[in-house]
Amino acid sequence: MASRGSSLDVLAGEEDGGSVVHRICGALDDLIEHSVCPDVVFYTTLVDGLCAIGKIEEAYFLYRNSAAKNEFSVSTCNALVQGLIERGRGAEVFPLVLSMVKNGFASLLDHKSMLAGLCGLGKVEEASRFLGDMVRRSAVADTDTLNFLVLELCKAVLERPENYNLFDTIVRTTTSSSLCSSTTYEILVDFLYKADRMEDVHRLVKKMLDKKFVPDSNTYNSLVVKLCEEHRVDDALVLLKRATCTVSTAASNCVLQALCKNGGGVDVALKFVEWMRTKDQAPDSASCNALMERLIKEKKMEQAFSLYHGTMVKQRFKLDKASYDAILGGLWESGKENEAVKLFQQMVRNGIAPDAATSNILIAGLCKSRKVDAALKIASILPTMGCVPDLGAYKTLLAALCERGDPELVKNLVKDMSDNGRLLDLDSYNTAFLCFSRSGRDAEIHKLFLRMMEKGCEP
């Protein structure tokens, strides 16, 4: 046993309450001098008391130097472990924990406090090593405890990217445990995803399936949706192909929309629609709109019209604003002016207010088809809907009227532009001047020139 000149005696003089420890040391010396060997009850009581007053260093010193240290109670050992962790002495926890395992205390270990304490101190590597030791020695009580430890450790690792390499160790250690469950895999998959380690996610999902663990639908669906939101549709497709559970229609539609907007091209999107049908799933309104826009963008007009008439009309899906613009443009390009006008009217009836983009498409299409009067009528109606055609649309109309040789309508249109707050630019003035000049309306030219000067538009 330690003498009065021991490190315990030195510690006794360094801390508040040192006089108590000093007296304890003296009492121990007296016992030893009289050949009295304190038993485990004595040491346990003494160590418990020192832990209770926060004298962890002194308590641990007694523990290490006690001949009966292998017989300490589990509560005493847990108190020592907790105290050492709180003082940042994680390395000294392991031999103490191993002695507890050796003495059959594995199921009584306070694993959760130990690991949470190490993580809280930033001792993530020590925490990872602690988990590994406990798993290898079959010292973890049950699956719930294992899942808690994995969850807490993954949280701590995720906080610092420099610790991400520990995920490899955690996955290897945890999945080797007989207590590893489907929930354990799902925890690991979730954190690997958050750490942007998609290759590891794919490997772990494959391993999970190889071990006959079936991921629940929520795990798959949430991963698929997250990947699509981050424009990683290829990864989402890989997961879908490996799915052994029911993939939700919402998740499939999320993939379809991502394919239409971000990757793969429209052919891949159309193949995915066929895959959805094999799963008794169908594109929803948002997906149809996204597919419509992509089809028209890639000049696949017949397929776009087929989608519109064959699916969207039958399902009573409403086109969104972008889809209306896309299909209106497609109709004009295909020479289907009457259908375009009807679709525009339907758009208005459905409560979707046209904007500058819509008006440009419509007016440009009508003028191109030499239906200038219809274009003028729409240009006059749009302001009542809160949508004033932009300068580009008015310039298209001016050019069409000039080409037709209709100075009176040019004069009226210039007035409408002014009334609606659209200032003519130099090109617009020149178009009007040309029309007036061809029809010999010098007075109109003079009047318009003065207005141009007033508006500060230099010739």
C-alpha cells in the first residue's frame, strides 16, 4: 500500500477538502503498520465516498493500488468511469471498463453515459474505439443500446468533417455485431448520406440487402426525395432499382420531375414513366407539367400533344403557367394557331393570368400567321387582365401593321402604348415613321417626331 510520501499524499494537499483525504491517508498508513489489510468493503466505501465529493483522482489512485480492485462493485466502477470522462481522461477509462467486462459486469456498464461523455468532450476517436471494444467483447447489452451508441457517435462524427474517416470504422464494427438490426443500418445510411458519402450509402444498402435486412419504405423514399432535391437523380435511380420495399408514388414522381428538369434527357424520363406503370404508378400533375415542358424544349411536339390530350385532359390535370407557355409556343411552331388561341382562352378561364412571356408567344404567333387583327384584340384585352404586353410584343405588332400598310391602326397602337406606360424606343418610332411615310401622312410624322423629342428619344 502507498506510504505517507505517496502521490496520494501529494494530491491531498492540492485540493479543497485535502485535510479529509490527508486523514484518510494517515488512517490507511496506521492500518498497514499494524498489519491490518483493509477488505474490499472498506476500499469500496472509501472510493465511493471520494467519488461522491468529487475526488476522482484520489479515488482512482486507490482503485489502481488496491489489492482487491478486481472485486469492486459495478456502481463504484461506473462512478469512476463517469468521473474520469468528466475530467477528460478518456484513455484511462478503457482498462477500467475491460476489468468490468472481465468480472461479468458487461450488461451493467453505463455505456450510454460513457460514450456520450466522450463525445461531449470531443474525444470522438476514443468513443469510436470504446464502441469497437464493447462490440468485439460482446459487452453491449442489447440492440436498443447498440443503436443508441451508434446514433450518438455518428452525431459527434458528423459535426467535424475531419472525423468522417471514422465512419468506415463505425460501419465495419457495428455491422459485425450480432445485435445489428435493420434500424442500425438505417441510422448508418442516414448519417452517411448527411456526410455526402453516397458510394458508402450504396455499398451499405447492398450489404443490408445481402444480409436479408429489408429497409423500410420511409428510409428508401426519404433518401430518394433528398437526392432529387440535391439534383443527384442518378443516385436516386440506383436506389430505386435496388428497392425491395414499396416505393411511394410521391418518390417516383420526384424522380421523374428531376429527370425532366436536371438530367438524362426526355428519353430517359419517358422510360421512367414506363417503369412507373409497371409499379401501378402514374405521373401526377406536377410531373406531367415538367415532362410537357421538356418534350417541347426538345421539339418532340407530337409526344407533347399526346401527353396533353391523352393523359392531362383525361385526368383533368391543370397545366401550370410554364406548361401553358411551352405548349402555346409549340402549337404556334406546329402551325396550330386555332388550338393555341383556344388554349389561351382555357388558361384565362382556369384563373391563370397571362404574363409578358405568354403575351409575347401569343402575339408573335398570331402575327407570324398574319392574323394581326386577332393579335391586336388580344393586346387590347391583356391590360384588363393586369398584363400589359411588353415592348417586344408591341414592336412585333407595329412591324406587322406596317407590313400590312395600315397607318391608322399604327397610330392607334402608338397611343395605346403610351396609355399603357410603354415608352417607344428608336426602332418603334422608325417603324411608325416608315408606315406614315409610305401612306403620305406627313402631319402624323411631324406630330410623332415632336413626341419623340419630348420623351428624350434622340434620332
